[in-house]
Amino acid sequence: MSRIKVVFSVGAMHGGGSERQLVSLLRHLDRDRFEPLLYLVYRTGPLLTEVPDDVPVTSFEDRFGPPRGPGFLMHRKRVADMSRFLSECGAHVSYDRTFLMTLIAAAAAQRIGVPNVSTIVTDPPIGFPLVAGRFQWMKKRILRRLYRQSACVLANSCGAAQSAERFYGLPPGTVHVQPNGVDLQQVRQKSELPIQDAWWNSPAPSSSRSPSPRLFRIVTAGRLDQKKGFHLLIEAVRVLSERGGDVSLRLAILGEGPCRSALQEQIQAAGLQNQIRLPGFRPEAPAWYRSADLFVLPSLLEGMPNVLLEAMACGTPVLSTDCRSGPQEILAGGQFGALCAVNSVPALIDGIQKFLADETAGTRYTSAATGHVQSHFSIESAVRRLEDVFQTVATHGEDGTGVV
């Protein structure tokens, strides 16, 4: 075999963690051994511009046109089209991220005998009901079959792997752990970019009757949807702001998504337009992390959050909700950052208040946290592990033997 053709696939190139991890993997994959291609359902998203130039990009929309017909019919057409694409390009391996893409890509690959590698990126018992939509029992049953027939199933954290085995009824030990990797060099380069936002850069307001309060800047990032818990963080900042004191809070929520309007309405209803902003998707997000006093991840669930790793790599103190997988593993139970209860405004308030009350609290974490990311979560080590999986899967695909 010459170079191994790997078709990477995901729904679209929005600014979520799976898409950002996909871009990093595409950038660092060894071109002497592998030839990557990218298949999307929708050719949309700000991260399209970050896909390497040597990676051909195609989409179901390109090949079929705008969606037409009921959902089950469109799903069948997407599976059929991706099967054709895998055959046309001579793919040796299919690699998908997110269970919604697994429903298409794994089904397409298994239909024509191309070995597939599927990645579980969140805690299924919590994440699956939130985004699976209709006919969840049927989708769960299909995923169980697809995962059982996959050449390899990966999860981006130990918690997600064990949870997926229980949720889908898979044999213990069949879901392998592949943590996300951080492109440390790129994060450092982006952290030095200027932030063109006068609101974020301006000093805390003052009055003639009192000295200028201490400015405390909080940043968070991710897809603006319900499971990220940004509505809880807004409420926590509202309560802290009403308490007053000698601190002026400022919160930037980076990202785009379906809950943008609802979050903006919540901010306006609370009268916090001067304290909280939604700057949108920011390619220079690490510069925001580095300039902040605290990064807060208020998620209801996570797999292996890239933004938390990137904030740690920037030397920014972090506070995260203690999700069942992901943050607990990254922060080693609170050794490299603070943890608080999930889905709790009081817990977020208490967690932030500890950093407000003790200006040295963050420095107890940052040095060790940066070294921890460098040692355990580099993109180079993540890609090498994935390349080994692709090599093994492709070899087994050639000789007709079993799975990884």
C-alpha cells in the first residue's frame, strides 16, 4: 500500500471542539504515510478557512444540493452518497467524529467494506438525549450495531469511554481512549495577537466619588447551545455584579450557535450589556484567554474540552464544572484548576468568588497546569496515536482480519 487514504468526516465546520480538533489532526497528519480528505454534510462554518490547503473538501450539499424530503429519506441519501464518495476516492479508512456523523459515515463505510474509526466526543447518557432529536430509541439501537461492527471505536476521555460502553451495551474494553491534543505552537502564536475590541481592552469605569474598581475579566468559549451552560454563568455574573464591592466584572462569551439570541436577551433583561458581551467566533481566542483573569467552563456535560486545555496552555487560571468526564480528568480532580458542581449557579458564584477574594489563587494552578498540558495533551502525541490506529485498521482492511 502507498499512502493510506483517510476520509475525515463531520457535519459542518462550526467552531465547536470536535471541528477544531479535526482541523488540528488534519494539519499534523503525516503526509508521507497518509492522504487526508474531508467529507461534510454541510459546507458551512468559520473553520472551513482553517482546513489545510492540501486537503480536498467535499460535502453532501455539493454533490446532492439543498436538503429535500423528510428526515429519514435524507439520511438514507446521505449514507448512499458517502458510500459512493468512499468508493470514488478509493478510501482505505473512514474516520468520523460525533455520534450524528457516525450514523452516516459508519453506515456508509460498513456498507461497502471500508474499515471505519468512530470517535465518541461526549458523555452519551447526558449528551445523546440533548441532540438526538426524534426516534432516539431507534438511533441508539443503530449506533449500538454500528459501534459493534466498527474497526475501532474511540472516546476522548476515560469517563466517556466507560459511559459509552454502558449506554450502548458494548463489551467492556471495546471503546479505546484517545484524548484530544492541543496545538501548543499555534495556541501560543494566537495568544500574542492583538484583540481588536475596545470594550475588552478598556479600563474599569470610575466616578468622582470613588476610586476605579479592580477590573476582573472572565472569558469562556464554545458553541452557544444549552448544554454549554452559558446561561448559568450569565446569571452568576449578574448576582456577583449586584453585590457590588471594589471589583468590576467583565465577561466575554466567545462562539456562535443556536442560543445566541436567547443569551443576548438574558443579558439585556439583566441590564448587563456593559459587563457581558458575545463577541462571536474569534480565531484569536487564545489572546482572549491569555488576557483574562479567569477562564470559566460552565458546561452541563463535556467529553474532552479543547477550550479548557487551550486556556491552561495560555497560563490562565481555570474554573470548570465537574462534568462526569473530561474536566475531572484534565484537572486531575482539582490539582490543575478549580472544579465546581454542575448545573448550579450558586456553585459558579462560589467558585468565581474564591478567585475574586484571593488575587493569588490563580497562580497556585497556572505553572503546573501549563506543564501538564504540554506533557499529556500535545497534538503531536495525539496524532501519532491516531496514525497508529489508522495504520492497523488499514492493514486489517487489506487482509480481511478483525478489528483493533
